Amino acid sequence: MEYISTRGQISPVSFKDAVMMGLADDGGLLLPNPLPSVDRATIETWKGLDYQALCLEIMTLFANDLPGPVLDGLVKKAYSSFDTREVTPLVFTGQQYILELFHGPTYAFKDVALQFLGNLFSWLLEERGETMNILGATSGDTGSAAIYGVKGKENINIFILHPKGRVSPVQALQMTTVPDKNVFNIAVEGTFDDCQAIVKEIFNDLDFKSEYRLGSINSINWSRVLAQVVYYVYATLQLVRDRGAEHVHFSVPTGNFGDIFAGYVAKQLIRPAIGRLMLATNENNILTRFVLEGRYARGAVVSTISPSMDIQIASNFERYLYYLYNMDAGRVRHAMNEFQNSGEIVFSKEERQQVRKDFASASIDQDQTLNTIRECYKSTGYVLDPHTAVGVAAAERLAQNLDDQPVVCLATAHPAKFPAAVRKAIGREPERPESMKNLENLPSRCQTLPADVEEVKRYVMENAL
């Protein structure tokens, strides 16, 4: 399997090199060429597999330069840290199917990818006799999941940028209370988009990237998307096998487009078993406006009770743009340059029609989010976190345009990560998992920096391996 850039200006690379490269050297994002698909006979054989076995089958299609026993070992090691053998259990509340993606060590869906990627990085570095300095930005959950994926590894240092005061207190503590000496937290005086822009600019400085051996754990790294493809297939095949579903619809709360792009890849892989992909946003609705209006236009970031979605520039959008533009890398380059200069991309009538074939979308405000948490709890006893509630509310709004096949809502975080929002909705805080109960009493380490590329570079230089 070869990997190419959405901007078309690098030679194809292997899966292993794509993982190590992170952001493509031409500034684009890496994609497999071509996207694989499987036949009905293969889908039938997959129906009986547990999560880890299915993961191995899917990843083998995309990572055929990794020896089978090595990949098998990486998968088993990654998911041994989850509190359930199912890894991503599918729960029926009595009203909707919830795919619980929060059973990893930091109780967020990012663990599904980052437990795998952390172990993969370590293995690749050992194979090559190299070290790496991971640089990433987080709107909340990526940071702690990435830190827990690589903490204590001798061949990796990790630098995580988060927007100061714009992640939940629990999210901040999960990052800053990790004592391992290879972990460096940076609180940036700005928004997540500022953090993300700093990381992209540093990665685009190819000399700096090479000298300091930078690696990426953000969803610009293809292996992040790949790991997330698995749970779409896993949930779909359960419902096809056990409920006789013809196909399955998904509602996905997203700000960075990575999670729903994984759904798009999964849909190509096992078509036609996956139906509609519903893209759910909060007030930071650049992606909903793209789907409904055919305009991808940057706006001001609004702080909400679902902070991991408080994003106005979706870093994975370029991957979908490549397919929307019929794999024309030149058009992608032009469009992304246009967006950089003007803050907007406008799409043709034909392109808007294709987008609405690929996605439905709804934007859910904070009052609707709280009401969804409240009503779900009142009706079923199930507690939603405020991100998952955005997805549930969007599914309810868009359900009238669907057939009678199952809808799965992705639960992206444990509700205990957002106690204030849950308390406001249902009058009490959710029970914390045992490992989260003592966070406030642990020592915390974090460096505050301005939203300035050179300041972040300087800090990395001072602390890099």
C-alpha cells in the first residue's frame, strides 16, 4: 500500500514512512492510494471476529509493510489497556444505540487511536535506532490520550499545546499531572485554532522538523484515522449480524473532521453496509455550514460546554476535499492556498450535491445540548457527556430524513470529564472512574506561552531529545 499527499508534491511512501512523516512534506495530508474496499464474502467472515481480530484484519489492508506478528502484537498491546474486552461496546439505551468509545485509560475516544499509535511509534523508533519529539495540539482529549500513549517511553519526548482555560478542568489535570520526565505541557494564550496553526507552521519548517525529529500525534497522522475506521466496521457488523440490519447510520460529534472522515473511509471499505453519516457540530459550525451552504468559511471560535469541538479550522477537511475534487491534487493546493489567504472556499452546485450525498449535518446549541442530556437521563437513566449529546440531538433532528435502519451515536468521552455541564443538566455530577478521583490532589506541571511560533520553537529546542 502506497501513501500519497493530498497536494501531490511528494513521492509515494510506505505506511511506516507515512506514520513517521505525519504531515506530508509538501504541507498536505497523507492518504492510502487507493482506498481499499472488501467484497461481501470478506464482510461475512468479519462478522464473527472480536474487536482485536477485526482490527488486525482491517489494519493489514493499510499497513502491509508491517510484519503480521508485529502488527498483531501492537494491536493486542494497545487494547489491553482498555477496561473491556469489547474495546468499543455498543449499548442500547432503550431509545438509541450508543457506541461507547471511552473505555481507554483517559476515558475519551482518542485512546482508541493513540494507544495504538504510541506503541507503533516506539516500535518503529526502536527498529530504526532513532528518537522522536512528538509535537501536538489538543482541544481537550487528544493531549491526555497522546501523553498516556507515550509516557515513560525512553525514545520519545512529547510536547502538547492546549488553549489555556479553554479545556475542561478534568481534561487539563489529566495532561498536567502526568509526572513522567518525557512529558511537556504547554498552555497557549489563545484558542485551539491558534495551537493547531502553530503546530502546522512548525511542521512546515522542514529544516526544523528534520533537525528536531518531530513526529505528529494529531489526526493529521494517518494512523489515527485508520485506528478509528475499525470501530465503525465493528459496530456495523454487530447490528447486521445480531439485528438483521441492512445498513447502519452514524451520528458523529466532530470539530476537526477526523472522526467522521474515518467513517467515510469505513463506508468505502464495507459499502453498502454503512448508510448516512450525520455530522454534528456545536455553535462552532464551520462544517455544518459547509454541508448545508456549500461554503467552508472561517469564523470566530465560540467557547461552549463541549470544548473539544470548539474549532473553526478542521485539520482533516483537506482529506475529504481531495476526494470531493476527484483526487485532483492541484485543485486541493489551490483551494487550501485560497483558504489561507481569504478564509473561505466556495463550492459549485455539483460539489454541493455530492457533499449532501456523503453527509447530513446539524448544529446543536448549548441549550439543546443540556436538554438532550437531561431528557436522555430522565427517559433512560443513561448519562451523556456534552459532546455525545450533540451527536444524539443531531440524530434526533435528522432522523425524519432516514429510513428505519439503526442509528448509532458515537459517545466520544466519559461524562465525568465534563462534570459542570452534566450537573447543570441533571442536577448532579456523574460518578468518576477510580483513576480520575484524585486528580486535583496531584502535583501539576505546565508551561504557559503566548500564541507565538518562535516561543514554542524555543521551548521545544530547549527540551528536545
